[in-house]
Amino acid sequence: MTDTSTPPAGEPGYEQARDELIAVVRRLEAGGSTLEESLALWERGEELAAVCRRRLEGARARLDAALAAEDDGPPGGAAGEADGAGETDGAGETEDEAPGM
């Protein structure tokens, strides 16, 4: 699996790659290019699409890591309270304890 958190040196950012990809698509759709120009544009479009995909995968990995870290918060914190751990049954005993313990 590749590391998506660090893009290759010289690779454009997501917004720059997306904007250039839009321009490439518009040029291809407009027509009027030679076959060689069209092929070069298509190849560049594929490269830019791959850059965008890597950037989005990297962003998703960062979000997933942040959410996982949030879920692994300290006991008794917001994450621990959400799962019902440590709740009592109303008689002062936790739900896991048997009566008389």
C-alpha cells in the first residue's frame, strides 16, 4: 500500500490539479486539436485525475485517523459515555454486576 499522506515532490495540490483537469477536459470537448494533441491532453488528464485521487485518498486517511483517535479518547470521556459503559441499573449497581456483589 502506498503512503498517501506525502505526495511526490513537485506534484500539484488538489485544487491546482482539479483546475488544470477541468481546462484539459474543456479543450478536448471543444475539439479542433490534432490527434497527437488530443492524445497528449488525454494523457495529461489521466495524470491529473490520478493526482486528485491520491490527494482525496490522503485527505480521507487523515480524517479516518482523526476520527479513530477521537474514538480512542480517555475513559469516561465523551467517547466512553456514548457506548453506555459504566451505566447503573438504577439501584446503584452497574448492569454487568450481579445482585449481591
